[in-house]
Amino acid sequence: MKVPLYQAKAEFFRMLGHPVRIRVLELLQHGPVPVRDLLADIEIEPSSLSQQLAVLRRSGIVVSIREGSTVRYALAGGDVADLLRAARRILTELLDGQNVLLAELREAEASTEPVPAHDRV
């Protein structure tokens, strides 16, 4: 049975929906990284990192590269780095919009506060 494209996209985004996976992908944007460096940067238990790397590897987003006793991980393609940059741009725009709204709310609050009797002219 064929999976509709929208469902496949939902599964893809669900797979990305874990903070450790996003952090791993961010760290891999600049090239392959040894597992020991990922562990140092993310500061989680090795077994937890291994589970998250397995999810990313099964999805085909990352690949593992064995060099002797060292295992390095890399992005399978550049599109993931583009997706992360797009997510940063979208979040920046959303947060900028929220900051504008927050400033407007604070301004409105300040203008509706009652003036103390001793400050009235």
C-alpha cells in the first residue's frame, strides 16, 4: 500500500522531533564528528546517544564511518543542513514577531496604569 506524501512528511518530522537528534544534526553540519566528541558536546549517557544515532541512521539522514576503532558520523546529504538553517530562519521570524507583540503589550499596559493621586496635576 502506497503511503501518501503528507504522511511520509509527518513521519519524517516526527523522526526529527527529539532534542538530542536535532543537536546531533547541528553538530554534524560542519562535517563528520567522532562519537566521543558528540558525547562531550551533548553530555548524555552513551546508551542514549547510541539510541538516537540509530534512529537517525535507520532514517538515512546520517551515516556512520568506521576508521580503525573510531566511529564518526556524518550527514548523508546537504539538504538536512539546509533544513536546519530554514528552521532557524523561521524561528527567528516567529520570535521577532513575539518580541514586537510583547513590546506592544508592555506599552499598552504602561499607558493604562492609573496615575497615583500625588502625581496628578
